[in-house]
Amino acid sequence: MLVAATCWGAARDSGPGTAGATAANAPDVAQLVRAMTLDEKLDLIGGTGFATRAIPRLSIPAFKMSDGPVGVRSPPPSTAYAAGIALAASWNPQLAQDIGTQLGRDARSRGAQFLLGPGVNIYRAPMNGRNFEYLGEDPWLGSRMAVGYIEGVQSQGVSATIKHFAGNNSEFARRTSDSVIDERSLREIYLPIFESAVKEAHVGAVMSSYNLTNGLYMSANPYLVDTVLKRQWGFDGVFMSDWGATHDAIAAANARLDLEMPTGVFMNRTTLGPAVRDGKVSLATIDDKVRRILALGARFGWFADNAADPAISRYNQAGREVARRGALQGSVLLKNDNALLPLDAKRVKNVAVIGPLAYPGVATAGGSGHVPPFTSVSLLEGISNKLREATVTYSRGIPTLRVLGMLNTYSTEASGGSPGIRVETFADASFSGAPLATRIERQFTTGTASFGGDPEFIAVLDSLPPAQSGPILANLLRAPPKTSVERWTGWYTPTAAGEHTISVQDGAGYRLLVDDKVIIDSSLPKAALRQARVSLDASPHKVRLEQTSPAAFGQPFWRVTLTRTGTWVDPLAKQLASRADAVVLAVGFEADTETEGADREFALPPGQEELIREISAVNPNTIVVVTAGGSVDASPWLERARALIAAWYPGQEGGAALTELLFGDANFSGRLPISWERRIEDNPSFGHYYYNEPQHPIQIAYREGVFIGYRGMQSADRRPLFPFGFGLSYTSFRYGNLKVEPAARGSSSLYTVSFDVTNTGARAGADVAQIYVGAVEQPVPRPKRELKGFARVELEPGETKHVTMPLDVRSFAYFDVKGKGWRADVGRYTIELARSSESIEARAEVKLPRTLKIAVGESGG
Ligand code: BGC
């Protein structure tokens, strides 16, 4: 059997996704544009909530939208699929297409014409709070997955909306930061997924990012939007702003923003009417936006059929099955000492399922990407369903931060005060003068965590007509007026002296002081949850939180907890673990600790490292399952875990799928779509990922250039803990017969790579064969190897499959900034067949006889 992969720029027909196509019965768009008044046109280019504006006079319906990207979020509940990072870990573009198809179907069942996904910003560091939505660190892997996803969505008559264009690689200061990225890195690393989405999948819509890139907001960035996206790549769809990412009507209009979301706060009749009359914005510019919006409707048939289709059940049985496949293929087995896994269901008598992520199931992380599912199968439920005869015990293992917050008691004074925390309100963050007001709170917390979004609220909002929901949303997006700040002060007396973990959950700017010393400075808010270690004696200690700026996302919420090292773990959990044949220990993040609007820390949330250490100390057969949008700091505990699984955010069927994998009913086939650092210092963006000076805009210089992830670690000779492309299986594979031959005449590729993969073990399994290309002579600094092809190959025991994949000019090229185009220099190149970026199985060499160039905008460029 032959397995073939596609090649860069190979345009495919994607049904309604084909640009320029028009659905039957679609109106004549040019005629419609001519029939519209200027005011109607200006109404159309400012949205209304999660929809475009209807123009009843001309029978132009509203086109509705829904987030995206891991499920069709509104109205909830909805099927939650494996998150983007898990999907990327499957290295299976067909699975991406299958999930896309279900998402398109789910969107239709909810009457949405635009799905606000996929999210494709490159994974630069594990801290980015939205990594879970995105597709990993490699542009080739990401582009294959995005193309599949978009083709699936668009096959259902729904437009995908690829986001966030461009340079949104952290949630830290996302609305105020300027991503300073050199042209070559943009072209080689940060733009290719968008480029493939436009050129190959004919994506219908592109969403801006919030940040500035190279000095300009992306809603008004003529170079990247007009020149690159629209002219060079030929994007003919709708470029919409992110929600509240527009800042200037005329600049945005002229920089070719087509649609301001969620409403026309800037691009509206009042601002653009006079601008058109004064010639500051041409009528042709406005007409182009209107034409794009209407043409998209015509292309997908939204004029004839724009209502929810009640015949499509919102509870999606087929979607559940695809969600399960996503979790099965996306989970990555990273460690399996002495073949502890798979567990033998016939022999295991007692399994302890422990940890904060063991129950309830955590399908997705937080923010607009959070999907409230109909059901979410936890590991506890999955394992209990499987082991009907055996004993399955459960303990959360450590208390929730909410409970901890309640257990911590404070006094208003070091001695002789009353119970509680003194809250003082000041006019500004200098905290000078007498407080404007004072009150006492009993707990060090305010508000409730709501990063996951309130399903009821989303449902209510969705049921309202756009004219009503639009203003509510616009209001929510406006930063709350900053009229005052609060200072919370309480005295905490430890029950015993020792090291304590202090944790703060807060989306706003703050400083945390213990005994007047700054312990956490989050004036520029970084992570949604931060922790620090402090050594305290048993006397009263002054704990103070100074609020310095409003929450960046969601409602105001904060919580401070204090816990002494050695007291985290529930003794019952240890007892259960000590009696079990094996422990499945589920740790990681969830919607309130990993979310849009904030970053997260590299370390696991408070108490979890101690949990792993103490549980594995009483039961050596401990299998750690990590839920996270990327790598976490595993070095403090990895030695102790016999097995380690990256489950990412596996979607609503996660617990069921992981159970199949744990017991060998299915085989692991996921591979890392990221490099997993041993220490965060090894990440190539370390040291300049955050910028600490409060200035506007906050400049984030992408100093590592094209050397991100494995590209950077290899050039610096730093070994990752687990390399990009790595993942274990219950079977073994052998590669052979690597050949690199010139491609057939007339083909768009240069070479055809072929090889055999054989399953040499006793179980069926899928391997992911990877092809890396490296330039031997380097006129410009280039990574040692870059992924240019891969194939997921399913094999029965003993079976061999022959794989072929093409390499084209882009597979060899770098972006030549001076020459303004792609350039593959004459000379030698290595072609490596690998099982990961660090594990090369076979190597060939080719020599390009002459330098090949492709100008941007040319086919293939
Ligand atoms: C997010 C987008 C999302 C939009 C609508 C924004 O805050 O950045 O990704 O699609 O909200 O919910």
C-alpha cells in the first residue's frame, strides 16, 4: 500500500471552500453592492455581537458566528473535540479534516455561518495561555493540520476563520504589546500556516490579532494585511478584527480591514461617512469590503440557507466518535519504564485514580476557546467503566485552591486585631493619602473564577437578537473604567514554621508582599496563577496584595492561598495509592489556570509536584497523566514517575480514550508537536519572551529569529527532555530503503522521497515517519534540520508499507529578505528520515545543481 503526503502550494478543490465559486441561487454581488447606500455599506462592515448586520431592504441576512476552535461554543452545550495542540500531536491531517467536518456540522446545527477557528499561532514558549488552541511549534506540521481542518469545516458550507493574524504568541500584554519579528522569521515561521490556509484551503475568513506587529496594530497593518495576505497570497475572503482589536477607523479601513467585530465602534457611519466624502477613504475601498462579505455569503450559499438547520441534532453522536479518535491519536506516551503500560485489565485488581485532573473531566482550557460539553468523560469514569470487577479508588489528592483559600485565616493586626483582611480603596496605585474607603473581608478572595465562561450566560446571549447582544458584548469588552484600586492586608500565622507556597490567581495587575517584601510582582500581569515559595516562622506575617490595574479578561477575580510544604497531600490518597497495583495520577491545568487573556507558569499548579513525589514514594507503579497546553516543568519529579502521558486537553471523550490507551485496547501513536524543555532556560525565547518595563507599546523582540523550538535548541546544542516529534508506542517500527529521486517531469515538486516502514512488534500501531531537510552549505544561518514531510502510517504486526512524499523548492528554501523571495541555494542538502527531530534513522544527500528562486506571489511562493 502507498501512503502519500501533499506538497506545498498544491491547490485542491475544496467544494464550497473554493475561492471565486458561487453557490446556486446566490444573488449578483456586484449588483447588490451598487444597490446599497453608503450608510448601508458602512453598517455592513461593523458587526453586531457575533454576526454581521442584516440589511432587510435588500434581503441581506445576518451572517452568524461562533467560537471556535475546539468546539462550536454557542449556544452550549456542544461537542468538545481534542484541542488544537492535541490535534497537532496526532500528526494526522485526515483526522483534522474529520474534526473540521464535524465542527462544520455542529456550526450548521447552531445556525452559525462562520466558525471562529482554527487558531494557528506558533508555539514559542510553554507559557502562552492559548497554546492549547494552537497547532504547535512547526509551520509545516501546523499548515498540514490547518488545511485539513479548514477543508473539513468548509465542506459543510461554513467558513473557517483562521486566527490570529499575526504575531500573537503570548497572552501576556496581548492588547498592548508589539511583536517585533524580522521579515525572514515571519515568512519562514509565523506566516506559513496562514499562507497555506489561503492558498491551499481557500479559507473564507482571517481574524486579526490584538497585538501590534512591527509597530502597527494588526487591524491596521497595510503591509501584512494588504500587501502580504491579500495581494501576494491572493486572499479574497473577509479579514475581520478580533473582538475590540480596532483602534482607528480610517487607518483600519485603508489597511483593508473588512469587518470590525464585535461592532462598528470605529468603522461606522459617523466616522467613515465624512472620511469617504473628504476622500480620506475611497468609496472603492469600502466597496471592496462589502463585496468580500457578500461574496463569501454567495460562495457558501448563505443567502438561501442561513438559518439553523433543526434537522441536524446539536447532540452529535458521530462527533463523539471523532472526538474520541482525537483523544486517542493526540495523546503522547513520553515515558514507559519497564513497560509498565499497557496495564493488564485481567490482572489488575486495584487501581487508585488520584489527582486534581482525575475528576471531573477537563475537556478544554479557558477563554473563548472553552467549550461547555454535553458530557465530559473523566479518567475516573473511563477507568471505572473499564474495570467492572476490580477496585477503583479515587482521591483528589490535594485540596482545591478555593477550599485552601477558605481554610486560610487572617487577622487585621499582628496582635489584637479582629478576624479578616483589611481592604482599603485608594484613588490610584500610588496608594498615597488616606484610603477612600475601608472594609473587612473574611477570605483573601474576590469574585469567582470565570475564565471558562459561564454557559448560561453564553446561552442567554446567543438567544438574543444581535441588536441586543451586540451592545452587551461591546460593553463587556470595554475595559472597566479604572476609578480606584484596592489594597488587601491581613496577618497570617502559620500553624508551624517552614517553607510555604503562596499562590495568587488574578488576571489583573498586582504586587504581592509578605512582611513588606515584594514576593510576586505582576504589575504587568503574566500568569493567571502564580506561585512562590517563602520561608515563614510561626509568628504572624503581614500578607498584602496591591491591585494595580483592572482584569485583562473576564470579571474581576483574585485569590491568595498559603500552604506549608509537606501538608498538601491528603493522607487518604497516600493510603489508597499504597494499596493499589497501579496509580493513575492526573495533574495539570484547567480552564481557570490556563486560559485566554493570561499566560501560565511552566511549573505545575501549586501542590501538584508534592503530590507526585508523595504518591510515587508509596507506589512505584505511578503513571502521571498531564493535562496542559504544552510542556510543563517535569524535572522535579520525572525520575519518580514510571510512566508519563501528555494528554493536552483531550476533549470530552478524553477519559474514555485514555483508558483504552492505558489498558492497551488502543495503541499510542501521538508525537510531540513541540520541544519539551528540560529547564525553561533552554527555550530559545527565554530571557526575551517577557518584557518587564511598563511602556507603550511593550516591545517583544523575537530575538531568536527562525531558531525557535527544535531549530534553536539544535543550533545551540541543547538537548530537550523530550524532542519535537517524539512519542512511544506499544510496538516497534523499522525503517528501510530510503530513496530520494528526481520528481517526474512536469511535477511541481523537485524530488520524491520514498521509504518503507515495518511494524516489528507484536501489536498493531501507527508510526509517524518524519522527513527533515538541512542545508549543508549555509550562505545564511539556517537550522540544522527542518520538518518538510511526514506520514502517519498504520501497521499490523509484521506489516510493511511503502511511503512516498514530495519535496518542492520551498522544502529547500529560506526567505531571502534582500531578494524579497524564496531562495534555495545551489549545493548539498541532507534528507533525513527520522522518528523524532533528535532520532535520525536514515540519511540521504542531494545536490541542487543551481540556485532556485521563487518571488512572493508567484505560484509556490
Ligand atoms: C478572542 C478570539 C475570539 C473572540 C470572540 C476574542 O477575545 O481573542 O479568538 O474568537 O474573542 O469570542
